[in-house]
Amino acid sequence: MSDPSDDRPLRASDDRFRHGRAELSEALVALLGTRGAPLPIADADRAAALAAEARGAYRDAEAYAWAVVRAELRADDRRAIADLLQAVGAAVGARPVWLVVPGREPQVVPLAADLVLDNPLGFAALGDHEFTLLDQAVPGGLTVTRHAHVLGAAHAYAWEVEAWGAEPWLSAATRALRERRQREEEES
């Protein structure tokens, strides 16, 4: 007996989703190797629902000033952003997360947080310099975004890191930022 879902008409978004999934799969293999690369979720509706869940959890946290920890770092200071996110990854550990790669047809991959945060700029490149980690167990996570600032006629780029929602994300980010500030003070 055939699956009735196979009879539904194809939408342009289905093609975009499949194409995006194939591209992300290839990029994950290039980043992690053939043995360590997980597959993105194959169900476009499930991926969209998880992306919406991440946005909703962030909005819920944003309603409380204490529930979002932010940092902004210059884009040319790649070592600082990597150090900060690796410190968060070390504190959070190998928690299961959903890696959400935003876009018109969001892609979602089940991974461990420390794997992503060990090479944060590599993972950010998968999503046009943006990704979100949504914890699979608690309503919390982390968003990393590179954005442009207009300074007169010139553009400068910066990375914004936001840990939000439940523990352990807030404590990990707060501790990493505190340690970063202490190092900067000691160096100056």
C-alpha cells in the first residue's frame, strides 16, 4: 500500500527545502568528515516547527532582562569569538541540541552543543553567518549572528552572541563573559 503523503502535490518550498538539505549535508561532511556528519531532518514541516520553537523560546526569554546574556565582538577578532563560544561549549558540555540554520526553508540538525561550539565559525558559515542552538531538553539555547554596522560610508561587521532561556545556557555564557573581561583587564 502506498503512503498517502506521497500523493500530495509538490510545492516550490519542498524543492527549496530538499536542495537546502542536500547542500547542508555536503557542508556538514566537509566540516565534520564522513563519519561524524549527522543528517539534517528530512521533514520540512518538522524543521520549520523546530525553528519556530527556537524563535518562540527566545521571545519568551527576551521578556525578562535576566534571561538573555549578550555579547558583541568585532568580526575581525576571530580568536575572541571562538574562545568565548568554546568556553560556553566547555561549560555546557555535550548536551543534545538542535542546530537551526535559518533561512526561507530552515534546516535543522541534531547535534551535541560542544561539537558545534568547538568550531563555531565553521558552523556559522553553514547558515550565512548565523545559527541557533535549541536545547533538546530545556527551553534555552544560544544564537550566533554576524551582522553589519554602518559607520559613515563604511561597513564594519560584528558577531553577536546571545544565550537565552533556561540553565545551563545563562550560567555558561555569563561565566565565559566574566572570564573574558578579567583577561582583558589583566592584559591592559
